[in-house]
Amino acid sequence: MIDLICESQESLPVPVLPSVGSEPSSDRRGDRILAAIDVGTNSIHMAVARIQPSIPAFTIVAREKATVRLGDRDKTTGCLTREAIDRAIEALKRCKEIAKSLNAEEIVAVATSAVREAPNGKDFLREIERETELIVDLISGQEEARRIYLGVLSGVEFGNQPHVIIDIGGGSTELVLGDGHEPRTLSSTKIGAVRLTSEMVNTDPISNSEFNYLQAYVRGMLERSVGELRAQIQPGEEIHMIGTSGTIATLATIHAREKLGVVPAPLNGYQFSLPDLREIVSRLRKLNNAERAVIPGMSDRRSEIIMAGAMILQEAMALLGLENITICERALREGVIVDWMLTHGLIEDRLRFQGSVRQRSVIKIAHKYQVNLAHSERVANFALSLFDQTSKILHPWGTAERELLWAAAILHNCGHFVSHSAHHKHSYYLIRYGDLLGYTEVEIETIANLARYHRKSTPKKKHDSYRNITSKKHRRVVDQLNPILRLAVALDRRQIGAVQHVRCDYNQVAQELHLHLQTDRPDNDCALELWSLDLKKLAFETQFGVKLVPVLDAVAAVV
């Protein structure tokens, strides 16, 4: 498993001070800058990453994209056209200039389907080297699938559960089955959104006969890869599906705008169903290109190829018998970065593809904003102890909510990076827009709100941050867990570890919760901690309808 995290750092909201957009200089000691370029069938993409080997982690600091359509090959010879080659070389020159301006020590570039299959593909790579001095590695379909897997693993929590990853490119579709360890299957099929559109769609809107033929062709092409994949699924295993690439992201954006009225940010973790996809496909087939182009969320030139791309996804889900798909915004480019880190010994165990993405992501944000981790870890330990001891007594929450509480406890003070004044509000924005990985949008919103309410006001409907939580369940999580976090913060008021342990004793008859504090030494009266508990306990008592009674135990803590 890959024990690293990836964080995107492309923009921050207006309310955050400008200085927040950059990492502290101390975090950059030993950092390395790498540019990863994907020369694809439809587009050329570049991601520039700042790698922090000590964590290990990487942050995307810049992106570049050019739609060059290498897949629009000569219909007679199958060669890349002169026009497409010129567009690609100009795009690569621009990518190189951007990478160098950001002090990239190396530019790693890979080429995929269109260049693999074109008779003049290798000539094209030689011309790139002549004109730009860039060396572009031509990778096989399986290697492309492997690196996509690495990229997805850097941003999604697998929990040792099998996942199908589908990446729909311009010229090929990659399918991977993995559970966070070595991939069980890697396949690449020669169907892509640009390829199918160019070869099979000649009517606009698509005619019934072309639509039916396209559907049958896609299904036939996918059957072998899907069959091999299904053979590696063990009886009783629950399979989840993850989708990457521009086609799937566009479909998710269209779905979100129609169903929610807003596109989640990040899109990572967003889900939609096969029935919803079928409905979108049914509507798209009736529209011509001009009508598709004005659909909100349709990206540049995507309207020309979206019909074929959507058909690939629909048939793949149907063949696999999977009803839902989850979006991952990381794929080949991030996988190239991970592979480079593996090659350069920056990830210790090559057989480990993924550690705890969520936890590593939280720690990365904590480092970025200079959080006092010793204090935050004590607060987190107190919060989890209180959570566990009051579980099923005062609250109904389980493992998932416990993890959100932990993240909020670690990051509750990150707002100090902006200003001490109202730092709880700054913490909200830094967490909300810090691109935590492995979490859904509503989970990130929950963590941010828990941190927001660790002091001062309790949650109120008039607060924008609280209203931003779309799930009633997660609003309830914030209501009930923020008082626990408040107590945990109070227990380390001096940030010196004066209180070592806390034990809860609940008296149901008297409706009292006795909080027994064990100190670091017998003569420590913990006056400031007790004062802080008295100040913070009202929110807890109001929420749970109990009286909180702190008790200072006379026995010294066991070291």
C-alpha cells in the first residue's frame, strides 16, 4: 500500500488571508518539485507537484491542459496528423516553460493510446525530443492501468475492500480491480471517447441505428476485460466502483448541477447511480452537438465526445452489475508522481500501495499550518476517550463519526496560522478548502464545523458554515460532538499535558456525568484546566441533558 498523501493546492476562498495560499518555508526544507505530463488521445495534461519526502506527501501546485486531439488520426493511414502534432508540440513547450518557472527538477512525461497505435507514433516522440528536449515515455495499456491505480490509491481510502477502477480516455478504457494491495487485474481496452466518436458516430444527433450499434460494440469490446475482472472477485465480496477521467467528471458535474443545484468542491467522493446515468445518456442521444455544448458543466470540446464516453461507462457498470460509481479526481498524472517517488526511494515499502489516506492527509494539513501536534494529539486522545466512554449512553455514533472527531481535534487550532483572533473561524476555512483526501464533501464540511465550534458560539442555523452541511445526520453529528471536543480542548488548557487520563462515571438516576481527571503528578491542582472545564461544560450539559461534575483524582498518573 502507498503510505503517502496527495493534496491539491490550486485556490483558496476569498475569506482566507493571502498568506494562507502558501506553505510555511520550514515545511519546504528538503522538498522536491516534479512535473508529470500525460500525452493523451484527447488532451495533454500536466501536474506540477511539490513532494515532501519526510511525510511522505505531495501537493499539486500547478496544472496545465491543452485539448490537442491526437486521436483525430488520418482515416486512411492511421497516422497522427500534422496539425495534431503541431498542437501537441506547442502545448508541450508551454508545459516545459511552466515547469521550469516552478523550479521542477525533473519532467516525467508519458504517452498513451493514440501514440501507441499510430504508425508514426515513435517519429512523433523523436520530434518532441528534437523540438522541446523532452523525453516522453511510451507506456503500454497495462502500465497505464497500473499508474492509474497508484494515482487513485494516493487519494482514496480502500479499507482493504475490493474496488473496480474505470478510467475512460480518448483512445482506451482502463479497468483495474484492487483492494489497496497489489492489483488483482489490470486491463486496457481499445475503446475511448475520441476513438469511438471518430470511427462510429457520423450523425448529429446520433441516429437510432448508430446508437444501437455503438452500444453493442462497446459491450462486446468490454466483455473480455470484465470477465477476467469478475473471475478475481471472491464469493461474498462487496465491490465498489471508482471512476476517473474528464468524461466521468463531466457526467458527475452534469448530475450534480441537476440534482443538487451546485457542483461539490471537491468533486472527489461524489456519487451517482446507473439509473441516473441511463437517464443522462437517454437525453444526450436526442441532442445535437450545439445543444450538448450549452449544458451547464460541459467542458471545452467535451460535447463532441461525451455521448461515446457516457456509453462506455453505462455498459461497463451494467456488465459489472454495479449500481453506483464514486468519483476520484486523481489518476494517471498522480500515478506518475507516485511511481517516481517509488523509484527514487521516497516511499519505503514498494509493496505497500496505501496507508491510511485520511489520517495522512490530516497530518499533512497540520504540518502545513504549523499546528502544535503534541497538543492536538492530546486533545484528540481526550476527545476519543470521552467519545468511547459515552457511546451508547449519551450518543449513538460509531467508527465513522469517531474518525471525523479525531480529524477535527487534530486540526482545531490550525486557524492560528492566519490569526489568533477568531482562529476557530479561520480553522473552518482552512479545513474546508484544504482538500482533505479520502473524505466526501459532507465529511469535510463536518470536520470543518467541528473545528469551528470548539470554542465560542455553539452551532446556529444562522451561521453559513453550519447551513453548508447538507446532511441532517451530519448536522446532528456536529451538534453532539462539538461539546465533546470543547471538553477535550479544556483538558489540555495549558498545553503541557497536566491531565494524563480522563474517566467517565455516569449516574443515570442523578443524570450526572462525573469526569475523573488523573494528573501528571500528585501536587498538580490543574486549576486552569478545571476553570476551563467549568467554562466549556454548558454546551455539553445542554446537548445531553446531564450535569457535568469534574473530579480531580488524588492518585498520580501511571507513567
